[in-house]
Amino acid sequence: MNSTPETLSPVLLTIDQTCQLLNVSRAEFYRLKDTGKFAPLSVGLCRKVLYRRDEIESWIRAGLPHRKVWQTIKREFIPCA
């Protein structure tokens, strides 16, 4: 049996974790979000702003479409969206 504990990836990401995943600064993240170039919508939980990891990864696989386009096509990429 392997003694190394499994690392679990969080399902919901904070803004800082989202920035790290995208390899952008917090300021750049807000610029992308404000212009619609960051398409996934946030989820509110206990006064925190969180983003679904699966939606971000699907959005990346879809080619990083603009928010208006992504909200139309995301059901093709995320089965339970």
C-alpha cells in the first residue's frame, strides 16, 4: 500500500486559486472578468466568490470563448451545467 496521501483538487476555486490555475495576476484576472474575456460565472458560498474548476477547464478546452458565447455553448462541454 502506498503511504503517500492522495492530494485532492478542490471542486470550487477561490479567486487566488483561479488566478494560479490560469497563470495570471489578480489584476489581470479582474481585467479579463470585467471585459467578458473570462467567461465562467462565479458561485457564491458563505460570502466567498468561488469558481467551478470543471467549468474553467471546459472553458479552456473550448478555446477561451467570450462570456456571451460561452454562456450559449457551455452545455456542450459540461454535461450537468
